[in-house]
Amino acid sequence: MPQGIDTSETEYQGPYCKLLFLLFPPEGFIDIEPQCLETNTDGVVDHALGFQVNFHNRPFLVLEIKAPSVLNTESGRKLADRQLRSRLSHVARDAGLNELYEISAVGTKVCFYKYDKGARESITPKPILSGEGSLMAGYTTPMEWWECDILEPEGERRLRSLANHIKDKCAHLSQA
């Protein structure tokens, strides 16, 4: 993986692609789609690089890549979080399960999101309100959400555990 605060998200696209193919080998009906999405959050136009993991053309996992510099500012983390929440809400309509997972990868640091169609407040981690105001204006995104580093043993374990959970769900669907 590339290292350094000055690296861009494009430098992580290849390594994350290889990692996803390692976690989800190209067999059966699992597909990995590269994506480059233009987002417009509160008038801020941004491009998001990432991947979508599908089973029978239904999404189960979305990985979005951001440059490491995003973690340095509250505004950068908040924008990344809001883009992810918006994307999860849109992609979840086509999800193959009641759960859709998303990984926000900022360099090698990741935050795991889960969208649960059956839950009232369906996206975790839940936004942390910071005083008065609307959800959009008055919440914070702590740097600790991205404390999991996939290059460290615990980060690798969590990532593999999520991949195995998704593969188990897909295998169960295949048998149904």
C-alpha cells in the first residue's frame, strides 16, 4: 500500500482492487465492480473512487477510497461520512440482503458502516450530534471512526471477518 499523507486516493485503487479479489475470489456469482462516482454534497462536488461487491448483481459491500489527508480536518471527515451515508441509502434499495456494508477507506485506515433495512435508524455508526441544530449542520465525525488500520493484525482480522460473513450470507442465498 502507498504510504504518506500526500498520496491521493488513486494510488490506493490498485491495492484495494487486489485485496478485494483476494477476499472475494472470482468464482460463482460474486462480481467486483470498480466505480468512480461524482458526488455533490451541500454544493461540494467531489469524486469518489471505489468498488462494489455484488452477488447475482445485487450489492453486498461498497468500498469507497479517500486520500489520507481527509482525516486531518473535521470538514474532510464530515464530507466523507455524509457522502457514504447518502450512497448507502441509495445503493441499499438494490441490496441482496437486509444488510449492506460499506467501508470508508482513508488510506489504510478504515471505518466500517452497516445499513440495516429493518432498523429504524439504519446506518451505523450513528452520527454524533454536536450541540443544537439539524443533523446535517450539527454533527461530528471523530477521527477514531477510522482507527482500524488494515495493515495491522486487528484491522486485517476485522476485514477478513466481514468478508467471510458476506460470503457465508451469499452461500446461504445460493442454497435457498
